[in-house]
Amino acid sequence: MISQKTVEEEVCRLFKEAVIKLPSDVIKALEDAYHNETEDLARLNLQAVLDNIKAAEEMGIPLCQDTGLPIIFVKMGNVLVENLYEGIINGVKRATRDIPLRPNVVDPFTRKNTGDNTGNLIPQIDMEIIEGDYLEITVFPKGFGSENNNALKMALPGEGKEGVKNFVLKMVLAAGGKPCPPILIGVGIGGSSDMALKLAKKALLNEVGVRNPDEYLAYLEEEILNQVNETGIGPMGLGGKTTALDVKILTAHTHTAGLPIGVCIQCWAARKATGRLE
């Protein structure tokens, strides 16, 4: 039996890891962007980002003042867990108090802040049933400078690959420097409207710099990435070669009459952390 207290402690630990230490794949992509950059201002911005990452880890403080909306992905195998939901809720509250996280969660209309990053249906929890004798928890603190630039298109089937490419590029151009580029772009294709956006968000959990195992999707990711970087938006929207660090695509089968396309944009602070309890 995995206790509620164990879940609470793990969620708190994962949030601390996520908001303070950026994953190595993201850091490598930022370092590569810096070394490949030829514009002085873009290099200056990338250096500032890398210095920020280093300082946060050395000082043990969050690397961005926006510690995000708490989004948690749970994969649950053949295990017994005591009060999983309460463990997650208490873990978020504890992380908010102890790290600390900025209290970001408010009522959508009154804007009253709950003070502990929990509220009605928040933290947002995605559950997946899996094979195996373990519980896997991934925390994904999502800042809203990037989240506000997400988009959904219920495209027609005939728009196909070109329709996907054009929609992603349109949204990146509309976002400009608002999501603090260089960005990561998650693209969800298929399913229903809500599934397309969920796939786009889950795509951001995949390793940066590693192409899709599906050859067709790998080629499409590369095509979109090249198109986005040709815009010249660059780091912080001030020009340069690297507007996006990577593009990640997930797909699902869909209805014969539709082609849902979800786009989820992530800023350079692509924070995530995963732990497994057995």
C-alpha cells in the first residue's frame, strides 16, 4: 500500500525539482541554440537564460517567478494507494508553502486567490491506467505567458498535413515574443477537440531533440520546426535563428469528418519532473 503521506511527499519533492532545476535535454537545446546563434542580441538573451538557470540551481530558488498552474499526469498500475487525490492536493499545498511556489490559482470571475494553488478541479490531474506494479507521477508547472497562446482548430480533413503546418505557423507568428521564446511546441492531431489539446500538452513531456518514432511524424516535426525558426522571431522575440527548440507531435484516430489540431506552446522554462512509487 502506498500511503497518502508518501504521495504528498513525492508531489512536493517533484515540484521542488521541477521549478528549480530545468531538465538536461532542455538545457542542452538552449546551449546548442546559443552556440549556433549569429545575432549578438539573440546570443545575449540566450546567455541571460542560461545564467538564470545556473543561478536558480545554485541558490535553490525557482528559476521563474511564474511557478505555473499545477498540472499533474498520473500513470497508475496494479497498486493500492491510500487517498491518491488527497495526497496530490496536500502535496501541492505543501510545495506552495515550503518551496515556495507563487500562489497563482484564482476564481475565474471574482479573481479571488485561494492562496495555496488548489481550487475547484485544480490541480489539474490527468489519469492513465497502465500495466505494471507502480504509480508514476509527473508534475508539469505550466506558466500562462505561454499557455495564453495555445489554440485549437477544427480543421476539415482535406486540409491535411499542409493545414497542420499552416495553423501551427499562424499561431507562432501571432504569439511572437509573448511566450518568452525560444519555445517548445506541442501539437495534438486527431481525437475530439479536447483530446487534441490534451495530446498537444502531453507531447511537451517528450524528450527535446529526440524525433518521433513514427517516420512520417518525425518528418512533419522537422518541417514545422524549420518553418518556425525561419520566422526570425528569435529569443525573447527580439530576432535570431532560434524561435523554437523543438516541435513534438502526438496523434489519435479521429472521426471521418474532422481533423482536430491542438497547439500547446511552452516557454523556454520547460519545467517537468517525474517520480515512480512502487
